Amino acid sequence: MKLSILIPMYNAENYIGNCLESLIHQDLAEQDYEIIIMDDGSNDSSVKIVNNYLKAHKNIVLHVASNSGAYTTRNKLLKLAKGEYIYNLDADDYLVHNSLGKLLEIVTDNQLDILGFKTKETSDLTDYKLLEPIRTHDAIISTGTEFVENNRHSRHEIWWYFIKKDFLDEINITFNKNEYNADVLFTLLVFLKAETVAYVPCSIHRYVQTQDSLMRSNNFEIISKRFGYIQMMISNTSKLINELKKESNIYNKTIINNITFRRDVFTFFNITDMITAHFKTKYIKEKIALFKEVKAYPITNFIGHEYNSLYYRLLVFIINKESILYLIISLKNATRNIISIKKE
């Protein structure tokens, strides 16, 4: 078995059929790859749709769990995988047709630990065409640390790369309990441990922009949960950065700065988003205290060349001055309350 495609599923009736269609239209024999789906307690027609595909394709397998959570489910899927390589995919995303065979040829020829490729954000469910050829000589090979050093803006999601199962078993890394941001730490850890990484500059993955996801909800309770997951990820990434700093003989300054920059981007926008979402001053103080504990606050690596403007410099200055920050938040919330009273 060359490849295991692992898909957690929850109420994905609008997307899972399209996802599977993209996976069965590939340049691989069915015996060379498996598609393992684990349903996490769906109450729509997702399971029925998958069962229809099971009848026609022997390489599709369905397991049923019960509200375990996305990354608990992913850990279960990792244990079930039989392929030489693993690919983690979301049920609402899909791949271009006839791309997996060539990608597997590249990983096999180069005995890679990880192979990455481009993704394309879309709301179109029919963008199956490969726009550029996948050429072996275009694969840029490096170590994982070199990749992190040279790709400051690489994505942290798990659906833009294949990973060798033996390598993953050897380093013994799984997803942590952060149900919606566990891929950030997972991706960083596997890349920092990988000896052979390649990247193919071809758009293979389609990242479908859905309106009903946790990350785009307008429900305040769901927003609060989302903020909590991001804050947990910031904390976990900060702990990793603090460990890397102790091993400066292995991880150079650029690697640490690149990871710190990404962490600080998350921290900056988490704080500004909390203010915009009208969280109370007490709540924001508690979260900033949490950031302080792991040395994610004050924010030091955010500006760089990416955000080097007067606007962002001013905002970082205000955020890092707690007395000014809390005064502004209190005034903002008080003004909002007065306006709400007048409307009533």
C-alpha cells in the first residue's frame, strides 16, 4: 500500500461526495492507496453518501466514532493507516484529478520524509484541473529545518503535504488536544524533525471556503471557543519556541525568528480580534497574563518587513502598553454599553 488518505468527517453531506470524487479520479490503481474516513457522530446524510461509494470502490473504508473531536479522530486515523505515506485531508476539501501518482513517484524516487505542494482557496467545487505539470525536477529538496528557515510564510495546516508513516512512527508525534489548531504544532514538529523534505510548486489541494465552519461563525459562544483554541495554540507554540532557544546549536536564529514571527502574528490578531469582538477587559487581561507566562507577550517579532507601517507600529505600541490598552478597551466597552441603552 503506497498511500493512506485520512479524512475525519462530521456533518459534511454538502462536500464529502465531491471530496471522494476527486480522490477516485486519480492516476493510481485502487490497490495502491486507501481512503479511510472516520465519521465523528454525523446526524446528516454524510454516512449514507460514503456508504454509496463503498459499494463501488474497495479502497474506501468507513469507521464510525462518537463525537470525539477533529484531532482525536485524526489520531485514531493515524493508527489505522497502512500506507507507506499518509495524507491528512478535510472532508470539505478536495484534490485536482490525476495528481497522486506523480506525487508518489517523487516521494519514492527521493525517499522523502515529507512532500509539500501548493493549495488554492476556492468556493468552486469543480476546479479539478491540474493547471501546471508535476515535474520531478521542480521538486526543491532540503532538510526540514532548512525548509522552515527558508519559508517564513509556509502554511501550518496538514493538508498541503504527504508524510512518511515510518518517519512519523519513529519520531512519535501525534495531534494534541487542541481540536481546531493542533495542526500548527504538529506541522512545526514534523518539519523540524524531517531529514528530507521536498516542495512541488503545483496547486494540488483545493481549500474550500465554507461559511458554516467554526472559524467563520458569527455565534458568540462559538467565537469564544475559537479564541480559546487559538490561545492554546499560541501557548503551545511559545513553549516550543522556548525549548528551541535552549538548543541554539541545532536551531539557528532565523529558524527561531521565523516561528516566533508566526506566533506573534497569531498573538497580535488574537488580541485585536478580542477587542473587536467586545470581550470584557477582565477576560482580555486573563489572556494576556497567559501569554506573559509563555513569553508570547509583549509582542516583539510581529512588525518585520510584512507589517512595517505606522498603523501597525502604533497598534503594537498600544497593545504592549497594558495601562493604555486596558483604558482604551474600557472606554470602548463603556461607549458601546451607553449606545445600547439609548437604543433600547
